[in-house]
Amino acid sequence: IQAKPKASGKTAVKPSEAKKTANQKEHAPKPPAVVVQPPLHGTSLSESYKTGNHLGKGGFAVCYEGELQCRRDNIKDRIYALKIVPAKMNHKKMEDKFRTELQIHAKLHHPNIVEFHRAFTFKESTYVVLELCSSGSVMELVKKRGCLSLPEVRRLTVQLCGAVKYMHARNVIHRDLKMGNLFLDHDMNLKIGDFGLAAVLVSKSEYEGVFSKNASRRTTVCGTPNYIAPEILEKAKGGHDHKVDIWAIGVILFAMLTGFPPFQATSQDEIYRKAKNVEYDWPDSGANSRRCHNDIPLEAKGLVSYLLQVDAEARPNPDGIVSHRFFWMHGGNAIPLALDPSCRRQKPSWL
Ligand code: ADP
């Protein structure tokens, strides 16, 4: 691990990004009022985006709304998220990493993955045009609400599992699944974003020597402290694989239900020790925190313990997760077909 995250465990530990932070944060680019996308191959048409509201800031990107000013009649003006990073980074490795992120993200098309539209360079910044997720992240939602109701948790988990199943079937592991990387569109649909730590599992014959002994496993230590799977911490002999994402789903599920992550401590080492020993406590019934009053059913606890297993092989795949009895507890009413945007602020009125 090269960058020391805060003990709170909220900062991602990205590999090979030694000194990305202070310097680059200070120089987070402010966008020009209009950003021009150079003409696409084979056309003379350049398109432009009018920049709007600031959406957020990450480790090395800053995000603004961008309204496409389209000169063609057949496309309606649309608002996207413009993710902006400096075209020249301090470290070559970071540039390579960013390129990998874009290459992986551009190939993924799923209703529960933030859609990647295009990327281009304009005035010394790279602009990534993404589907706009105007309802923020699941982390912001949980912060605002204290915790989420069971039907909401079920719906978001089903959407998360659908996207993870799709990624894993394409040999992509995200490796940084956490509430802050689960975005919500206007209709409260979950969309996985930020592929900065994603990796493709490749066959040994293709990349002999780059990866660990076992053909389809990775060895880099990465992730966000609260969400890191034990096999990454232990630098398991065979490396790690897609099951690290399943562990992270367990952490996310616990946090949505209770309002706090299962492995918490004031030091990072202690967080890691607890994760390795799968040491977590459920809050007393009805008293999770001042703001969260979920009575967490045994079914939900059972599912979390099914996911948070040190033995990665024993963890279920996404299909196994959504067929767990937690999802069928209340018969056909267990999973809402839609969520109203008002639940950004308050528990849905139908509960
Ligand atoms: P980094 O790669 O630097 O971690 P992120 O991908 O996390 O950057 O983006 C930084 C912030 O920008 C996010 O925390 C979020 O607030 C906002 N953001 C990112 N993508 C979107 C999106 N598609 N829609 C709306 N806001 C977004």
C-alpha cells in the first residue's frame, strides 16, 4: 500500500498513486464555460458542452454538469456529467492507470453501470463524458437518511448484483465497490461508477509473468479500508479474484441496513484486523443509531454473513445473492419496482 488512507477508512488506496493527492487536488481544473470536443474521426463536426453545476470531486477528478450544445436536429440537448482530469499527470503510472480505467469503462454497457459516452482532450484537460447521476451516491443517501428501509436495500442490492454479474461475466473486477462509488440517477436507479481500480482477469498464456501464478487472479493491494477483503490484506498466495467484489457487497449491505460499516476503528490496522477476523457486531434491535431504527431481520444478517466469509470460494455469486431468502421475506412485495426521488430525503411514504 503506497498511499496512507485516513483511519476512517473512506479514502481509496489506489495502487501506484504515491503522491497523487495534495498537489493534484490544488490543481483540480476549473472548466471553461464551454468545452469543445474536437471533431470525431471522419467528420468535420465538433460538439461543445456548456459547463454547469459542480457535481463533486474525487481523488484526482473533478466533475461538472455539461450540457451538450448540439447542432444536429435529431439529437435533443442532453445533460451529462463531465469528469475532468489534467491531461498530463505527475506520474506516468497514473496516466497508464487512467487509460486502463477508460478502456475498461468504455466497454461496459449495462443499465446499472454509469454509461461512458466519450473522452477527449481540450485545453490540457481530459474530459470524460458520463451519464449524469443527479441523485448523488448511495453514501450520501445513507448519510442523509441514517439508514435505508429493507425494500430500498433489496432494490439497490438487486441492481448492484445485476451489474456485478455483468462485469464478472466479462472478467472485469471493480475492486473498489463502496457506497461512494454507487451513484443514483434521477429515478433512483443504482449505477456503478469509478473504474479507477478495475482490472481485467486475463489468461496466463496471454500475460505470462505479469500476474500471479494462478492465471486468473491479481496481486495488487488496493481498495478502500472498510471494504477490503481479507485475501487482499493477507496478500493471499494465489492473489485475489472477482470474489473481492462479493465481500464488498457484504460490507455495503451491512452499511445500508445499519448506517455504518461493519469494520470500524480509529486506526487502519485495527480495521484490517477486524476484517481478517470477520469481527463485527449488529446494533441492538431498534437502536442502530440516533437516526436509524431498522429492526434487522435474521434473513438480512444471514445474507451478510454468507457474503463476509474469509473463504472467498464460499461466498456466493451474484445470482446466489439475489436468490437468498432475504429477498423473498415479504412475498411479492419485498422488492419495489421503482423508488420515488423523494426518498433521497426521507423514508418512502408507503412504508
Ligand atoms: P475519482 O476517480 O477522482 O475518484 P470520481 O469518479 O469518484 O472521481 O468522481 C468524483 C465525484 O464526482 C464523485 O464523488 C461524484 O460526486 C461526482 N460524480 C462522478 N461521476 C458522476 C456522475 N456520473 N454523475 C454525477 N456525479 C458524478
